[in-house]
Amino acid sequence: MNIREAKEQIKRSVSIYLMKDEWGNYRIPLSKQRPIFLYGAPGIGKTAIMEQIAEELDISLVAYSMTHHTRQSALGLPFIVHKDYQGQSYDISRYTLSEIIASVYEKMESSGKQEGILFLDEINCVSETLGPSMLQFLQYKIFGNHQVPEGWVIVTAGNPPEFNRSVREFDVATMDRLKVMVVEPEYDAWRYYAVQRNIHKAILTFLDIKKDDFYDIQTTVDGKTYVTARGWEDLSEAIYLYEEKGYPVDETLISQYLRNNRIVGEFAAYYELFAKYRNDYHIADILAGNAPAEVGERAREAGFDEKITVTGLLLEAIIPWMNRNIWLQDDLRKRMAQLKEKKAAIAKGGTVDEKNAFLRRKQIFDDDVRLMKTEAAEISEKLSNIFRFVAEYFGEGNEMLILITELTVNYGSARFIAEKGCEEYFAYSKKFMMYDRNKELKKELQRIEELGEAARPVFEV
């Protein structure tokens, strides 16, 4: 399965493990809950999906990489206690509270949530001294003398032995107590996540063209080469900051994140073209609806790679504006609630100074509302201009599908369109739906269309 399918399966498993009966007891007791074992190559986003699942289920998450733990930190430190059994006195060993279990209790206290996921990464790479205890933990959910609290679901992850020399194979008895999910790297599944994480458009458009370069681990005569999803994501963050500082994005930087000479060289060359197209295509003029005729003709005659790149540049230009406008709108809603409370309090007998302070705050608020609405209108016009440009010079093929899809899966742009509307977006999305080009897209479109009917903002104090 791919990482998106794994996420859905884990989310379902966690949901049923947290189901309770009419007396408030867990339908599947902790002792019978099989820990989930996510098995797959490194760097494909296993930790990222755990964060998403916890957020979506509104539960806590405690994550550990087991390669960093000793027997003492995982189990706790031994100490001697005295016990009497049938008239005889004995010295027996006990353990202090495990660091891992303690972290669970601390998370419960800090978050106020009594349920969560305990995620243990690289579970099959523990040291030899810790190995037997980890097998006991997987079977009985106990570290030392201390059990994982009820309401906490155990999810583990590990790498196949070809990716890590320290991997210890689990025996059949242990594997038979786990819910095993084998995950394969797949670009299309990762791309959905990458769009929401605002991965740099140069990376996304490069991988749209060269999907096979998304994930590559090989052993060659020169040693191991590797390119992973984690590497691309970390490189994306570095590129944003390098651009902000005006530093060159070249092979020296890229090779610090991607360890494959061919892919490093090809992406470096592509990024140079990406940066060049930013200027050549007058992106600001396209958004304003004033693209020079020669730019349009060049776009019409461009090859597939160039068209995909230009589509990415247009998205790169418009989506941050949409995200910012939605953020401002949400901030205004919070301020509006505060102003209403203040207004009600003043009506019961506020002082002159309090009334004047309220009027000043309300004036600033009203100015920001006007700014938000003015910007929203400008953004809507720019979005319509993008659709017209793509339709006129690229047609209704892959470029239009990419434009529709990215506007749909990005949270900020999807909300903006749902609440402000965009005739071109809905017209083209329905056209693609007729041909069943993307089932996931259909679900998202239905969701935001329903949202659009009920979420028109009103800012009146």
C-alpha cells in the first residue's frame, strides 16, 4: 500500500481501538489490541502521517525513535524492594517509571487529553540488550513493571534490513501479534501531502515530470545512493530560505539533501530553468490579465515540461495570497467575537475612556475588514486570469487538471474558493468530473461546494 492508504488504515484501527461500550469500557481491551507495525523504506513520511492522524482524531501523540534508547531509558532503572511472602522476607527488583511511559503521562497532563498514540519508530533497530524487552512490550504493552495507559494506541514503524544493517528480524510469534502494514514509496500519494505542506513548486513540477526520481535507493560500486521523500521536504525548506537570503540554489546545496549525482545534476539544471521562467513568463502580468502577446505564443508552443513548470509558477504566485487572505479572515472572526463581548460589557455601564478605546479598536477592525475584502476581490480576479491564460494557451489537458487539483487539495485555496467563489474553477472542475479523471478530486469538490453554501462570512459588530 502507499502512504495515504496506510494513513487511512491506521486511522481506522486507532478509531476502533478507542471505541467504548455503554459502560465506558474499551470494546477491545488494551491487552487484546494488536500494535500496528508500519513497515517500509526510510524517509517516506511515516512520522508525518502519525501527526496528521492524531490531529484529525483530536488525540495526543508521543513519538520516539527507539535507536536513541538504552535499556535503562526504555525500561527504567532497577531498584530493590523488600517483600514478605508466607512468612519469609525477600529482596526483589522493581523498575522506576520508564522515560517513555512517563512521557505519555506528561502529555496527558499538558494536553488535557487522556487518549493518544504512542508512536515508536525504528522499532526493529533496537540494541541487543533492549531487544527482548521490546518483544515483551509488543506482546504485553509493558515497559519494565509499567503498562501503557488505557486509551493509548501503540503504533510502531521499522525499516527493511536492506536499508539498515542494525535491523533485527522479528520472529513469527511476535509478528503474529502485530497488525503489519507494508508501505511502498509512491509519488502521487506523497504529492497530496506535499501540496498541503507547501513543498517548493520547483520540486513538485520537477517530480511531476520525473516521478521515478521521487524515491531512489541503490547500492553501487561507489557505495549507497539515496533520494527520499524526507530529503525532498528538507530541501524544499532550504530552498525557500536560500531564495529569501539571495543565496544560489545549486548542486552544492542540493547534494546535501539528495545523495544521487544524476538526480542532483538534473534537478539543479531544472531549478535554473524554473528561476528563468519566473522572469521570462512575466508571471505578475499573467495574474493581472496583461500577459504580453509573445509570452502567450511562447506558452502555446512550449513543450510539456515547460507548460507544467509555468503552471507551477502560477500556483506558486497565487496560493500564498489565498492562504494569507483566509488567515486574515479567521483572525477577523476572532476579533469580532472579542469586540462583541466588549460592546456588551460597555452597554452595561462602561466609562467614557472604555467607550473611546472600543471605538478605536472597532475602527481598526473595520479598516482590516475592508482590506480583507478588497484583497479577496483582487485575488479572485487574478485567479480568473490564470484560468483564462491556461485555457487559451495550454488547453484543457494535464495543465488544467494540475491547476484544479492543487487548488482543491490546498486547504487555504480550497476554503477561499468555497467562500468567495470562482466560476472558472467550478466550470472546469465539473468538466473533469464528467470524465471521472480524479475520484479523490470529486470528493474534495463536493466538500468545498457544500462549505461554500454555509460559510459566507459576515463581519458586523
